[in-house]
Amino acid sequence: MARGLAEYILSDKAAAALHRENSHHPRIARSHAAKLAMAEIMRRFAPPADGERISFHRPPPFMKELTIRFNTTYLSGRNDLQLDCRTLWRIFFRRQFGRYTYLTPRTTSLTHQAIYIQKRHPHGDDHDGVVQKRKKAATSCPIGPDYSTISKVTTIDQSGSHRLQYICKNLHISPHGSIDKTDIRNNDAIYDFLGISHKTLSTKTTGVKGVSRDGDITVAFSNAAHFRNIESRLTRLGHFGGIYSLERNLAAHIMAYGTLDHLRLKGKIDDKTDTIRKFIRIGFGRIQRPSYHQNWSLGETTMPGVNVKAFLRMPLLLRQQLMVIFEEATKFTGVWHKDSFSDPRRNNHCAAYLNSKLGFPKSTSLFEFVDFFISRNTILPKHCDEKNCHRPGYNECCVYSYFTEVDGDQYKVSIVMTTRTTVGCAFDRAKK
């Protein structure tokens, strides 16, 4: 995959270097033709019928005609390098479906493959119209009586990406939930009618870096360098199977030891199929009664306690793998949101305290709370993450999401990494 991308689709830097060497270099022309061909494949590729297998090794019938046409149109010179049908298909397959060798898609998916995030208009009771008050979502559906309060909607379509990671600011005041990918177009039509700005982020909106953005929302899809960095770190640590091993291990552990999420078990995708939603939760909570012996002190200030029992119950291998995820997510957030985690004192006292309780005191992770979810045949109703911190630099949330199979059934797993308002309040008191 990497070699094919380097050979066929040149980065801007590589293309500029070749252009300085030879403005008519044949690899530049082939790269341009390959990019146009990718767009055409994306347009013409149709999801197969239920049960029909897609193979990494076997291009669909239209690929032969497409390759001949692009070679004839763009690469007909004597010194031009020709596109290869099989290589083009493999590049497309890897970008769309990750490292699978083949897929057997289902027409009816029992896991929602899209997340919507709504931004609100500032109201008169919001402080200066900048810091908005925390308000619960007025309805559990994407568009309801609260439509007049919505200024913008960003939808993240994961249907073409086995895994993704996104960061977003202010989810404590931004209603969000899940929808089926088939509902995206219908919802967009309603947004147009209501005059609500909207944008969909998907594999079709990314460049060669595999990243797509809309305002303060940044999404890395499965072909992004972020996931190659995770794979590289896991490999260097000697974890056989890399990122796939991590994803399988975590899903199996949540299924075995997770707590049933009664709060969000609302609504089914398929009424004839059982619903499953389990979670594991670690990190800072609220200040507990002294008899619980969970709180700690920073100077003379009582700080919220931490709950790490579920994490310490995990196998050592899985704990090591997850710390790589936390650290790379911290780095990813810092790259795209330069003002994130901006108070070294809070990081050194609070995040470092949590890391030491997790058993990794030298970790560079700066998150204060993590939720692990596994779900199947569930609908995530519209809600706000009201316990997330609102303070500048700490109003961040990072979500790693992927699809996996357990005992032959497909599940969606999400790792939600964020900060806590209880930590921010206590730390503000400690600074006085």
C-alpha cells in the first residue's frame, strides 16, 4: 500500500522536487492521472449487493475500461508511465477499507456509521455571547423543536473507513448523536430548507494525508499518518499484531467485563435483533465523601478522586497498548489545536496524577477521563457531554472509533478521551 501510494500518488513535496529536476517528469503526469482516476473510481464504485464479496485482489469490471481511458487520454506520450488497473484498485481499496483482504458488506448495518455535531447560536443569557451556558439537548433526535437554536451541523461519515479519530471543542454545549449513513442526504435536505449550514466529513473530503476538517472539528481517517504512527509505536514495543491486536483485545475485554449502559439503551436500528451497549470508565470523578478515601489533596485543596480499578483489571498488554492510544491522541490534539492543554501546572499535577495511578507515571497523556464503549444495534440519542471541562485549552474531546467483529457479529467500539470540569474547578481553587 505505502509503496503503491508513493509510486502513483505523489505528495506535494515529492512532486515539487521532481518538477525542479524535470518539469516533464513522467511520474508527475502519472500522479496527476492517478488522482483523477481515484475521483472517477469513487464516483463509479457502487456498494455490492448483500452478501457479495469485495476482493482486494480482484478489480471490479469497470476498472479495466477506466484504466484504458485514462491512459489514452492523459498518458499517451512515448515516455509516459502507464496506470495499472490492479494497482489503482488496490490503492482505492486500502484507502476505503483499510487492511482487509476482502469484505462482505451487509445492506442493513446494525451499527450507525455517522456522527453529527451541532453548534448553537449564542443567546442573550450566554456570557458575552462567547462562553455559552451548559444546556441539555432539547430532543433526542437530530432535528426537533430546537432547530432554531442550531447554527451549524458537521456530520462525520465513517462508512468508508474502518477506523477514525476526531477531535472537537466544546462538546459540553454542542448537541451530538448518531445516525445511519443513509440518513445523511435526507438530513442535509432538511438543513437546507431550514437555512442551517452543514458539512459532511468523509473519506471523499480528505487529501492524501487522510485528514478532513470543519472549523474546530478535525477527523483522521484510516489512511492518515496518525494511525501509521500508532502502528509503528506498537510494533516497536514488540506487540504482535499492532493496531489490529489492540482493537480485538479491547473489544473482547469490554464485552467480557463492561457494564451494561442502561442510560443510553434507547432505540434500536433493527427491532428483531438484541441491543448491546457496554462501557468501561476510568479517570477523575467528583469529590467523594472522606469515608471513601478516594480524594487527594493539592496543597490545602481537596481534589476529585480517580477510579482506575477497571483499567488495572485489564491485561498488561492491553494497558500498554491503550497508553499508546492516549499519548498519540494527546499529540494529535496538540498538532491541530495549538491552544490545547495550555496550563503546564494543571498537566503536571492532574494528568500526571492520573497517569501514576494508571501505572504509567512517565506517560505524556494529558487526558483526565476516558470512556470505552462497545455497541451493536443501538442509536446514540442527541446529547451534550455536560461534565467535560469548558476552560480554554481544556474544552477538548478526542474520540477513537472503529468497527470490529466479536463472535461473527459486527460492533462499533469508541474510546472517548476528554477532560473534567470537576478537575478544572478544584484546580482553580488550588491556584488561589
